[in-house]
Amino acid sequence: MKKTPFEKYVLAEPYGLSGGIIVMWNPDFINFQMIGRDLHTIHGIVEVNTSPPFNFCLSVVYASTKYKSRLETWHDLIDMSKQITIPWVVMGDFNEVTCQSEKLGGNLIKQHRADRYSDAMNECGLVDVGCVGSRFTWFNKQKDKPIYQRLDRAWINMHWLNLFPNSTVTTLPREASDHNPIKLITEKTGLQNHARQNVFKMEPLWYAEPGFSTMVDENLNADNSDLVNKLNNISKTMFSWVKDNIGNIFKKKESLVC
């Protein structure tokens, strides 16, 4: 392997035309303990050598171009999610979009496939980080019939969001590949303290109120902003919603306590 700053690595070997997966790391800063691997995923626990140290789960995905095989990957991720109790990020090439606006050119998407993908991530308790930069991460390299899609992204759970509230994904320039690289930025130090100054606590009882869950879903599924902006929009919408409904909520809460 060509010399890199990353001394350690694990592989999911290429199969056929599939390019395989490689996870590389520098043991001076982190350790990676692999806990699972197949043709399309590598799962592991990342131990960060800070003071104090902390761990998170990383799943790297290179999903198949075949729909049935992707379904198996979605099911495997759902099974994995049931074991995860720490911050978790799932990122890579999913070979699927979540909605029509994530594809430009070519045939219309098969919405039921996109829905199965989105539903699986939702069942895993994951949310899309969003992206900064180019909206699309794949190009078919056909200038006469160009097709662009957003196939590469990062999904995170709520534990991750609590640890890294300012996580962003940047789409980097494409070079030889037909995919754009993506870069996950965490910025844990400093920004976390700033985020705590603007905490908006949500009461579980609110989900029993008509329209509340729909309002949250609409903001989370909005495809015109990254995760941080989505959460900011949700907070603003909640403030207005609470102002109109808070009296009824507290009355219901008091009656439940009594």
C-alpha cells in the first residue's frame, strides 16, 4: 500500500466490479476496533485518545447497485442499531437517494426504493447530517446525457448529535472518480459549549398533541438545508407552537400526574 499518514487499516475486499472498503487511521490519535464486516459494510468502535478519552461507533457503507442487496444492508443496519448505545455515525456510498430532488437528469427515481431507504434509516434512529457544497455527489461522466445524484452522505444518531451538535458534511471536489469525496467535520471542542447556551428541551408529552409530530417530520425531511439549520428551524417552529399550545399541554400534564 502507498505510504500514507495512516499506519493502520482494515479492508472489505473488492468483489467483482465493487471497489471494496478501506478504513484507515493513525494510532497516535485514535484506535479502531472492528466489530463487523461484510462486502458492503465495515463496523467498528473508534477510541479517541483525548483527555478524557471517548468512544463512538463508525459504520462505513458501500452499498450494492442491486436493490435486493441494498435491502439486506438496510436490514443489517437496523439489526446493528439495536445494539448501539453510544454515538454512531453511518457514512459512505449508499447507492440510493431519498427523494426526487436528489437526482438531476435521467429517469425518475423509484420512490418506493427511496422510501425503504429513508424508513430504514429512521428505524435505526438516524438523521441525515445534510451537506455543505455541491448538492450532488455522483456524476455519470456523460456530458451529452448528464445524470447527477446524491448517493454519499452521513447519518447520525441522537447520541452523536449530543456529542457533536455542530456536525457538518462538506462535499469535496471530484477528481478521477465519478464520486465526490465527503468530509465529516465534528468540531466537538468549544462549539459544544456554545450549543448548550441555546438548549431547547422538548417534552415527550408534546408528541401526543395533534400536528406536533407532523411539524417535526416536515422540518427534518426538508431537503433545502443541512442538519444544523434544520434543527434551528425546528426550534423556532417549536417556540411558536408552544406559545399557542403550552396551556393545554400543562393542563393535560397536571391531569396525568393527578
